[in-house]
Amino acid sequence: MVNIPEYYAGKNVLISGATGFMGKVLLEKLLRSCPEVKAVYVLVRSKAGQSPQARVAEMVNCKLFERLQAEQPDFAEKIVAVNSDLTLLELDLSKEDQGILAENVNIVFHCAATVRFNEPLKDAMQLNVLATQKMLALAHKIKHLEVFIHVSTAYAHCDRDLIEEVVYPPPVNYRKLIDTLDFCPVLIYAYVEACLEAKQRSDCSDYSKATATKHLNCSGWIDNFNGPSGIFIAAGKGILRTMRASNDAVADLVPVDVVINATLAAAWFSGSQRVNRPKSLLVYNCTTGGINPFHWGEVEYHVISTFKRNPLDQAFRRPNVNLTSNHLINQYWITVSHKAPAFLYDLYLRLIGREPRMMKTITRLHRAMMVLEYFTSNSWVWNTDNVAMLLSHMSPEDKKVFNFDVRQLHWAEYMENYCMGTKKYVLNEELSGLPAARKHLNKLRNIRYTFNTILVVLIWRVFIARSQMARNIWYFVVSLCFKFLSYFRASSTMR
């Protein structure tokens, strides 16, 4: 049985979504760890006046590809940018490009999708469902196709408590959904029927599906605010102070390099074991919750402790987040810790003649938190038998190079890498600025202490000093505290 790099040697690979977060990591890992791969075709659309070739050239100049550049200076010659738009008829591929792909491609990775949980239904249907149908229609034209891998979020079936490694039937009739969303019915039906007919004629063992969530541990590299990244940054800046979440809910985070390793291994297994592998479609739940659980309470602790040790530049307040599952308590803290400080800060900006911005930031933050509330307040049980099976078939060397054994994840290290990655790669903050950032955080601490002291004095002058009853209560509380401390000291001395 060939190992993973040997399987990819001489193969031509097609990737959709290569300019996205996961697509970039997949492309880099494939070229670096399988250096004998023949060519990688990437479907890219023109954007902001940039051609697909220009976008790919810009993409491979980012930090992620530095190691590959050092090891294989000519790696970019293997990347073939193909002009395509997944929302258009026949993926907007020219007849010439369709012919080239049909003659040459061996393996397809379909990674393109919208990852927004609040995407309008019509857009989500267009990008995540219909685009997949079009990719399948293209795949059935490919003469030497060995494997088709579809990458999806593991939360595609989050309405279930237990998520198996199976292809679930759709909850609604796709024809009715298409009619409801007002797509062109003749065009879409033609695609769907063509795919269904082709699927009935084909050997289903030629296709696999990898289901995965994605987060990063690969040296902390990250390039977007998606998922919890924006929330972590807001916490590090001291803007986020409260969030509706369950401390005991499992945060099913998965480093992106783990997911990509599993994806490449899944294609290897399906392609190299075409005779002996299961005949049914293989689904891989690349998740951590059932194997190496990590809870939201732990996430909060590690995020705050990391940003206190290594603060973000020009933080608004010292990092401190309160997680609560109670809606009323959360709303109270939103008013006290989010809206009130934001209002006061915007008032200050107006007084000095600057444009107020904090309330707008808080509004955007709350929208993002509302999207994540469902996922930070619930837990799921994932079946991962296929992932374990896949791992068991790999050689010891492949297990090192393409490691996706989540039992080996060290969450404290992962969270520190994640948080520092948002600082370095999303916010583009230099680590040389850490001493100044720490001084700024100490300044914020002193401001808070001063403010609290002034607040206590004002409360005393306004309420306690003017009321005999309030003074009696105050003296009683102070006396009680003094007696408790005296008792504690005496007990410690006796021991």
C-alpha cells in the first residue's frame, strides 16, 4: 500500500475555494508535503479588477507560504489558476478549460463555501448547495477521476444532538426550496437531475465526504475574523466584557492543519483503497469534543490570561470577560459593561471633535455574539469511528507528517498560539510593541482603581454620610469583616 506522498505523486488536483482560509492551508500542505504532485488547478474568479492569476500570485506571497518558498522555490509553477465563478452556469468555465480539467484532473477537493452562520438562505443555497451540485456535474465529466472530497462545517446538522458519520437525507424537498427562493427552475433542475442521474450510473465508492470545523494551531497563522476569532480580539481589546455562553458547554475547536491533514488522508484512502474500502459514501467528523473535550469556560480563561500576559496594542480596557447562560444577567452586563462605557467614550470623542465610533463597534460585536450564542450554549456528540479507522490505516511516517490525532492537542498551547496569531496576522501588531502594550494595560489598571476609589467616596458622601441607617449598616459590615479577619489570623497562629 502506497503512502500519502506516493499516492499524490504524478496526480493532478483540482481545488475550489483555494483563496479561502482552509483552501490556502490545503494548497500549501499539499505542495509542501507531497512535492511530487504534478499540478494543482485552482478555481478562482476575478475580483476587484484582479485576474485569477494575479490573485493567486498575491496569495502565495503571504506568510503561510514562506516555508514552502524556502524548500521549493519553484512551487508556484505547479499552480494553475482557472477563471471560474461557482454561482454561474457551468461554473463560468470556458469550453477550453472544461476540456483541460476533464482530461487531466484525478482528485477534486471542493472547499468553496460561505462560512457565515447568518447568511441569507438564498445566498447560502446558491453557494453551499447549488455550487456543490455544479462541482459534481463537472466531476462526472472528468475522465480519470479517482476521488471527490467535499469539505463542510460539522455543524451542518446542528439540529441533532448526536451526529453520525452518515449522509443525512435533506429535511425539505429541494425542488420546493428552489421554487421558494425564486431561482431559475429550468436551469437548476437541469443541474440537479444531471447530478442525480450521473450518481445513479456511477460507482459511489469513487466519492468521499470530509466534514470538519476549522480553527488554527499551525504556528498561529490566521487571516480572518471568522468564527470566534473576532470575539477573541474583542476580548483582548477589553471591548467584550460579557457573553452568553455555558462554561460547561464543549467548544468543539479544531486546528485547521488537523482538518487539512485529515482531508488529504481521506483522499489518499479512498483513492488507494478503491477495491477494499467501504462501498458507501465515507463521512469523516473531524471534531474534538468526544475525544479531547475543551469547554467554553476554559476557552475564556486561556484567552484572557494570554492577552493579559501579551496584550493587544492600545486596548480599550483590561481584558476581562464574564460568561453567563442567563439572558437577563447577560443583558444587565451588556448595559453596564458595554453600552454605558461605549456611550461615555463616544461622548468624549465628540467633545474633542472626533468621530464617535465605539457604539457602532459594540453593535457589530453584539450581532456577532448573537450568531454564536447557540453554539456557545450547547454541546453535541459526534461519532468519529471513520476518523479512527482512517488513522489506523496510515503508516507511522504518514501519522507524523499528516497528523490529525486530536488526542495529542495541548489546549493551553493551542489557545496561546491562536490568540497570538490574531495579534500578529489579523491585526498586524509587532511583538516588539509588547512592552508598550503592557505599560498601557498597567495604565488602564491604575485608571480603574482611581475611578473605583472616586466612586466609593461619592457613594459615601451622597448616601452613607447623610443617613444614620446607612452608616449603621456600613459600620456593621466593616465590624463583621474585621472580626472575620481577626478570627482567621488567630486560627492560623494556633496551627
